[in-house]
Amino acid sequence: MRQWKRLSAALLAGVLAAGMLAGCGSSEEGGSGDTDTFKIGGLGPLTGENASYGISVRNGAQIAVDEINENGGVNGMQLELLFEDDESSVDAALQAYNLLMDRGIQAVLGCTTSDPTIALTERTHEDNILQITPSGSAMDCTQYENCFRICFTDPLQGITMADYAADVMGVTKVAVIYDVSNDYSSGMAEAFVEEAQAKGLEVVANESFTSGDVDFNTQLTTVSSSGAEALFLPIYYQQVAYIAIQADRLGIEIPYIGGDGWDGVLEQLTEDQYGVVEGATFLTPFAANDTSELVQNFVKKYEEAYNSTPDQFAADAYDGVYVIKAALEKAGSTDSDALIAAMTEISVDGLTGSMTFDENGEPNKGAKVVQIVNGEYQIRSATEE
């Protein structure tokens, strides 16, 4: 279905690109009413336990919008970011989206976590509006032809970290603790276990919990007695902090590996607790201490604007805005069909890597990992020491 609809969209895009540029956008109700402005609707948690993600996304996206506008905008238009709190909740995300549509948004940057993103795809698909999630990694986040992502998928993360455990760490026995009530966590855990077994690793413990749990003594006791040489934690940073602290109390000293939900774990700990995650490695496309000029320019602007160091969620959102810019330039139109069709024809050199997009909405770019060393995130290769 995606292929047929993309072909139709591509044909329409060719017609529209030869036509008028400014008159094709959505209505501007509730905003400036200025057709020289392209409105991007952002969604992410600004409150609640996942607020770190949404705040980073909003801030990173705003820096990109400001940069683009300072450099003349896109096709004669200025960009405007309108951002709403989705509380990392399906219901709140749908309410936030309705507010943004009332304000005349023409593309969506969001959501930030997987469950709200999946729910939102149903609405954006019905409304035929381009949706790019910075960090929604569950497979269904890109289930429709209008939906794309900047981050890696859950299965890719699970596979990459299983390969890392086998090929780089050289372990033979692994344990897993995951959130059975969360699509992000369970999807990554499933892919990790399947790949680990394919690589000849023995999964000696595969323990689950439910979102909201804070006592992991039962799961950790099982891991402790399992003979595991590494523990895979495909969960969010708050849960990582709980588990690492409790594991330390139990005397568990095996190394941890994880997915991109780990980003922010040091901010969840006090400095005297950093040791509980020393040496832990997690997948990420971005590290603030990367020496590339593009990254360092972004880090400088972010720190000056927000008095904090950007994480991968900020970088994903920054790249997401530049992807929208590239789609606008390729399409030569603000029409949704033209923008959606353009997505598979663009290439963007971003903070998180050089990327193109396939017909399934997935980014083509390389994976990296970060290791926690002396209370800092150090970028590493995902395939070698």
C-alpha cells in the first residue's frame, strides 16, 4: 500500500512543483495568517517523567528553526515552531495535535515516545500531513506513507546491541530486563534476544516488569544467579537509574548495555552515584563531545540558549527540522503530497549522521554507541573496541 500511494504522491508532486509555491499550504487559522510562514507542529512531553525528552526536542528544533530563518528561510518562507506538551500520553498527544491543527500547522515533528507517536499516525494519515518523529522507535511509528523517523528502530537497536555484546564485548551469556507494558522496550528486547541467540549467545535470564515499577529486587536476584556476563536494559533512563542503584546494592558488577532511551541517565543520578553506570554502553546517534564542527556549533548554541548540554533527542529534533527544510526545497511546494513524495528523494547531512529515507519511512544512516566513562558520555564505534 505504501508503494502505490508513494507513486501516486510522486506523480502529483511533479505537477504541483511546476505550479504555484505559496498557495498550496494549509489554512493559517489561529496564527499569523501569513502564507510566507510554514508552520511546524511539535509534540513531546514537557511535563511528567519523560519531560527530559520533550524539552530537548523542543529546544533542538527551535535552534534549527532559528538558524534556517536567519539564513533566509526556505523558498521565501520563514519557519515557525508551535510546540505542545503530549505528556508522553496517547490521549494528551491527540488533544495536543488537535490544538496544533487548529493553529494551521503544515507538518508534524513528533511525537517523542513510541506509544503517542503510533496513535498520532492514525490522525496524521487521515489528515494527509507529513509526520516526522525524532525519536519514536517502535516499528508502527512509520506504518503509513506520510510517516518518517530520524532515530533508529527498536529492532535495529536490539540487533545492534546483541552484535555488540557478541562481537565487541565477547560475552557468551547475557541477561535482559525489559518493560513488558511498553512497545519500545518489549520490541527492542525481542529483537535483542533473537539476534543474541543467532550469534550463539545464551540468554540466561529474560526478566520483565511493568511501567511504574520501582522495585527490581526480584529481577536482579535472578540475573545475579544466572551467570550472565552482561545485562541488556532496553528501557528509559529513569528505570535504568533505579536498576543500576539497586544492582549496586546487591553487588552485581556485570556491564550494562542499552538503547537510546538511556540518554539522560547521568542527569538522573547524583555525581557520587555515577559509578553505578560506569562502563555502561548504549546506542545513540549523537554525543555532545563529538569533535565535528557541525556538532560543536550546535552544542555551543544550545548551551548558550538553554544553559545545558544537548542530548540525542535535541539532535534528532534539530535534524528533523532540516529534513523538513530539505523536503520543502525538493518539493518546491508546501502541499502535503509533494512533501511526502520528496522525502525519499532527499539527502541530509545532520548531527546524527548523513541520512536518506526509504519508502518505509526509515532513515539510512550508521549506528554509534556511547560509553559512560568517568561521568561523561564517550562516543564509540558500534563494531569495534
